[in-house]
Amino acid sequence: MRRPASSATVVPTVVLTVFLLTGCGPQAGTPTTTGSPGGPATSATAPPTETAASSMPASPGATATAPASSAWTSFTTADAELTFDLPAAWSVRDPAGDLPEGGGAFAEVTNPAGKPLATLRTNMATGSTCMERTPYSVLESQELPALTQNGATPVYIFETRGNDAAPGPANTPAAAYGIQTSAPATGDTACPIFHFFTWPPTAAMFGAFFSPENNVTPGAESLPYLEQATRYAGTQEYRDIKRMITSLRPAE
């Protein structure tokens, strides 16, 4: 996963199979209404566990970007491998014709204003070299047992890199939400954000870097980037994003 285009080059070397942050073309398939605002489906044998990081600062004055979504639908990727839930008012672009040779899935989720909120992509080749470490914080994390592969359970995570005192390389500060199989960072510093999870035949991603242009928190526009990201975690739109991403599961 990479920071929005306004950022400098990300430090890790990441080789992606035609990795796209935005898609084109009409939505594939017809979402099926679930008829219930209940929580996302999870593994029957191992319910997800959620942890609230003690490092998450308070976000006074955070304002929801949208009312709670009461109507939800389910979307299945064009390759019929994965399903996730999303608010009925959101849209999915699944340009299957743009997939590279070898296949895979691509789906970009946008809110009613057309702002991209998350991208799902499978069949990706990834690699990472940690050249610099910076201060970090974990705003939220949650295990996703439905996506377990070879005994490794990925986690949903919303985390940041850098701070005012130690901004790190040019691509930080940064904040992103997504799924990763690699172990969460420990200690005082961490490598750049690398949100990929193991999924046949190689790896996949589902998430996005926080962007003040897309992830809008009313009243926070004049605040520093990381404070905007922290306050966004208290909005209804973010809660819907988290519910959507953590609902990802193998298609039935």
C-alpha cells in the first residue's frame, strides 16, 4: 500500500502486479442486500478479538462524516473468491477487464460523494526492505480469523508513522488502515506501513492510506495530518470502513 500521490516515494521496495489506487469502468455484479445492519461474518470456530491501543489519543470534537448506515449490501469479487459487506449508499468499481494476465480481483469502494475509501486487490507480488524506522502508533487492531492461511491469522489495523518531533523520511507522517499478515510492530519505532496479507496464490490488500481529501473530518481541516487521522477514527464513516474491511471473507 502506498501513500497518496502527493507523498514522496515510499521507503520499502514494493513490487506490485499492476497495483492501482483507482479503478475505471462500471461495477461488476449486483450487490445482494443483507437486510440487517448486523456485524460482519466471521469464522465460526474462532471469533475475532479486538484491542484498543492505549496509545490512541483522545479526539475531542470529532464529528461523524455521515449518519449511521442502516442498509448494508454484500459484494462478491468478479473472480468469485471473496465477499465483503458495505453500506448500500456506497459504490464498488470492479474493472475486471483491467486485470493483468494471471487474473486476480480488483474492487475500489467509494462513498456517495465519489471519494475512494478502500481498494481490494488480490494476486499481488510483494517485497519489502526496511531502510528506516520511525515512531508509530496503533489506533485500532482486530484479528480476522476468516482469512487465516497456513495457520497465520491476519489483522485489521489502523496505524500511523512519524510525529512532529521525529517526522522521519519524506513520506511520513503517514496513517493507513488495512489488513496485514505480518506481525505488528513492537518497541519504540517501526518500518514504513506495509498492509498486505497472505491470500492464494500470493498476497492481497484491502485498505487505503488516510487522505484528508477523501477521508474528511468536518472541523479538522486546519489540524496537522496525524491529528486529522486520529479524529477520523471517531467518525461514523470510519466505523463503516472498518466494519466493511473486517467483513472480508471467502465467498460461499
